[in-house]
Amino acid sequence: MKILKRILQVLFVLTMGFFLGIEVMIGIWNRHKPQFDSGGTPGSRKVETLIKAIDRKYVDVVDMDSIMDRILPTILEELDPHSAYYPAEETQVSNDELHGSFSGIGIQFSVQDDTVRVNNVIHGGPSEKVGVLAGDRIILINDSLFAGKKIPSNEIVKNLKGPKGSTVKISVMRNGEPNLVDFTIERGDIPVKSVDAAYMISPENGIGYIMINKFGETTFAEMMVSLADLSSKGMKKLIIDLRGNSGGYLGAAIQMANQFLPKNDLIVYTQGAHSPIARQYADGHGHYSNIPLAVMIDESSASAAEIFTGAIQDNDRGTIVGRRSFGKGLVQEPIDFDDGSSIRITIARYYTPSGRCIQKPYGESDEDYAMDILKRYEHGEFFSADSIRQNEEEVFKTKGGRTVYGGGGIMPDVFVAQDTTGYSEYYANVVRKSLVNKFSFKYVDSNRKVLSSLKTYADLEEYLDADDVLNKFYEYASKNGVKRDWNLSRPARKQMRNVLYSNIIYDAMDMQDYISFLNLSDPAVIKAIEVLK
């Protein structure tokens, strides 16, 4: 009957439009336990009768949990692509990402040759405290074998994560040690960072750079700390990189936009059939309302990332650089159930200051919606602005009178095509066989002592050149089934070098070094610097 009650709670929310409070309208995104009411439409009462009949009269005992795990997604699929049901495990993963931390042992790992390899040990985390090192191979977890057989990464994560204060035993193989090395690790809070990089990308021009990967609970605080540090280093202009940022909390996007807009500029407004219109304005307390600004987006920038970008573009506050964004203009509210599962139900659309909803069409089918990015690629949109189909029926004006369009993502002010000049069949083959990743890890693992003594990615780049690493990779790839192509074009050789070096930098240093190196040759970053110069 507990499961039956949960079923009816969900059906009531779906059929009556009973949205619990308007907190999400101002970006708080509180999670709720659904409150049941015995009313409903004739349709919902039919379903209630059916569920009671199954529960009380059906010839066999049925697993209602299993049935509902199949039924709930089907119901939600009838609404929109972003209203969805999440089992308990998926809900926990999603919550960890946005809450800014989870309980674990504090390592980054990859699975190579059926072995769990520690790529990085998080500074100050539980693993570092007991002596786990980058390069260790995890063979046993709680005395169960985790090597020499194909084990999904989520199964490894499931065994390493756990409640704070609980312990896990791992046994690792370490270079130079004849026997396995055992560690008992007490799980602790592991931060999930929103800011991947923040540094002075062009010090001579006073240009700072910050990359934000999501909009979670800690995003605003992380951003403010990073901006304060950049200001102390002479930042006068700023690039905000939201490429690949799939969104998150509405409130985080509003907080962030508030820092860059003058008082009374509209940031966003939301409205739904059962949710009154709610407008959010800048309060005038932003510390960076006058700084020259460039915002970078691409086809993976969505939701809260588009809210921030739309606020900057529609208020003519900065220049948007890159490619057209994803096009998600719907706001979801999470509703939790007692068993840890949840639904996210769309309660409103959001609108940029000019009045446009940038949600792309989803009326045909979920498959068409999911394939939209691929269709853009095939149509040539990634390579030419002229290939982009704007919705001529949804024309809006920015604060300064410029024309912008709704109904399908945010079009940048400065388009930057995807760079394919370095693509080659050789590159495709080595990537397909994961040879770059495998070589990079082996190289770092064999040279960890000397690499750890290098202070910057520039030092490491110089060392890799001197060590002729690119030719060493060509030899490695040849031994593993991909013969060297001696006729590679200059752009293709440069691409191969950049990909190889960036992987080594990622394994040997930190995320900021990795991003900083990639940015040196990134056409969109180069264009953003030009815009601000």
C-alpha cells in the first residue's frame, strides 16, 4: 500500500498540475516529498482503481516496484523530453554533481586493459592521507577481485563511494613493490568543483579566463573566489567559458548574472500554466557590472548556461562567441520519493530579457529531439553560420535594438566554426583504439618522478619535445595495429601533437593546466581574446 500511495501521488501531480510551491521560480530548486490529495480527474481515478484492483485482487503477488519503474517513465514521456523518472542510484549521482560534494575516497581513475588505474589523487582527500599514489593499480576492493575482467565503471564507483565515515579496503599493485599494498580508507567529503580553470589568459591585455562546467550549489561561491583572485592579478576584461556546460540550478545562473548586470536589468522570467509569471532583476550589487565581457558557448551549453548567456546577450552586456547553444528553455522541479528515486517535472518555461523562449521544438518524437545535435552537424551548422536555420517567426530585439531569435538555442554574436583542419584517418584510428589514452598513462606512469618535478604545463611541453614523445607514440601505435602515416599534413601533425600532449598533461598535472594548454590553439578562445582586445 505504501507503493500504491506513491503511485497515486505521482499521478495526482501529473494530472492536476499540482506544483509544490513557487521556489523554483526564483531558482531555489528545493526538493519535495509529494503531497497526496484524494481528488483528481476521471482519468486519474481510473488508474487508481486499476492499481487497487491489481494490489487486492490479482491472482499472483506482483513486484509493484518493478512495475512502477517501467510505468513512470512511460507516463512522463508523454509530457516533454525533460520530465523524467530517475531510479535511486541515478538520483544520487545527479544530486552529488549539483550539491558540490559526495562521500568517497578521493581518487580519479580510468579502466585500461581491464585494470583500475589511479590517474590522480585529490589533494587533501582520504586517499592522499593514507598514501595512495597516482599510478597505483587497484586489484582488490574489500577483498573482491576488480582486475583481469571487464567491470563497468559505475560498478567500481558504487564500491568506492559510500557514507561519510564508513571504510573501504583496497589493495593496489605499485611499481617497484613485489607484493600488493593494502589501504583501509575512511570515506570523506569529496568536493565536486564547478570552476575547472581560472587564470590570466592574456596578462598583457588584462584578460582573465574562467571555465564553469555546471551550475550547482557551490558555483557562485567558487566563481567569486576565482574572480577575486583574477582581479588581484590585474584582470580588466573577462572571458567566461560555458562550452559543454549542460546547466543545473536556475538560482545559480541568476546569482551569477547579477554580478555582471547593472541595477534593474532583467535577468530572466519564468511562467507556466500553473505558475504565475516571476521576473528576476539585477539588484545593482554586482562587482563586475562594467567589465568588458565575452561569453563562450557551443551546442552542449544548455539550460542555466543559456539563461546566463541570454541575460548577457539581450542586455547587450557582452559578446557571445562560439556556436549555437542546445536550446533548453524548460524549468524542472525535482520531487523525491521515500525509496530514493525521484521525478523531475517541468513546471515552467523560462524567457530571456527580450521575451524569447529558446526551447527547441520537441513535438515530433523523443528520438528526433535526441538526434537534433547530430542533424545540426550533418546539415553543416558546425562549420558555417549560413547553415543555421533561425526561426523567422520568433524575432526579438535586444536592449540596444539588435535582432535575436527564439525557438532553438542562442545564436552567438561571433560564430566560430568547429576546427576540422587537423582531422585525418590516422587520428581516427588511434582514437578508436584508445591508443592515445593508453600511451599517455603508460608514459606518465614510467616517468612520474621527473614529470612531478615540472612546475607548469609549459615546462612539461618543453620536456616532451626534448624527449621526442610524438615519435615514441608513432612507434607505439604501429606496434598496436596502426601503421604510421608519413604523409600527414602539417595541421594533422599539429593536431596529433596537441591531443597527445594534452592527455599527458591531464594525467601528470591538474585540470587547469590541461585546459590552459588546449586553449593555446583553440580557435574560439583565440577569437574571444581578439574580441576583447
